[in-house]
Amino acid sequence: MVAEDVTLVISRCLRAPRAAVWQAWADPEQLKLWWCPKPWTTEVLGFDLVPGGSFHTLMRGPDGGTSDNPGAFLDVVPLTRLAWTTSLLAGWRPAPEPWMPLTAFITFEDEGQDTRYTATVLHKDAAGRLQHEEMGFYEGWGTCIDQLEALARHLS
């Protein structure tokens, strides 16, 4: 299988300094303000920003719908990158049956006074990638990145 068959990538230049973008990601109180497209809201149920630490969000929609996303951080390099997955839970424990198994790599790079923010999302197979794309990956993650940028600009 070719890697491109399972990968979705979104990259944007955010008009905010890298430290502010990182702060919006690394502080769960800030994360919940931008993590899902409004009017949905996010509750952070677990957030231990270390390899093997919990990363668990619960999103709630205005119509009563929910999206429960337990997972774990895999890699954390402050101000530079982080990786997380829904295939593992805190303490490296295998997730019983993630509704969408994925691993995401987020990078933060200086681009002048701004930040190049790139999210690379790997799926178990091409069908999972296609499902995620058809669910609105680019629109949904793009909206969240817009919200992240607005918050980071406010924090800087």
C-alpha cells in the first residue's frame, strides 16, 4: 500500500507567533476553545502532554450529538511538534475499538513572524482515510485551524 492512500494533510500559515500557537494547543483550557467547529463545544477529559499521556476530548453538538475521542500522545517536542493517536490510550494501553483509528502529527515552524502549522493524519487503511475525508476533514479541520489562529493572535 502506498502511504498517500492512508494520509490526509492540511497545512496553513497562521498569522501568529509559534509560541502563541503552541500555547493554544498545549493548554487544555485554550484547546477547548478551538478544537471543534463552532457551534460544537469541546470538553477535555484527559490531557497529559507527555509521551504515553492521555489525550481525550468529548465534542458536543447543538443537536445533542457527541463525538468521544479517547487517545494518547505519542511524541511531544515543545514548540516544534506533537503526535497523538486514537489507537492507544494513556499508558500505552491499546484502545479497545476506536471509532476512527488514526495517528496525527502536528508541526509548528516559523515562517517569518508567522507559524507554518501542518497536520498530517495517518489512517489504518485507504477506506478509513476516505471515510474521514468524506466526513469533511478539510472543511472541519480547516475551521478549527481558523479558530486556533484567531485564539493564538489574541494570546500573542
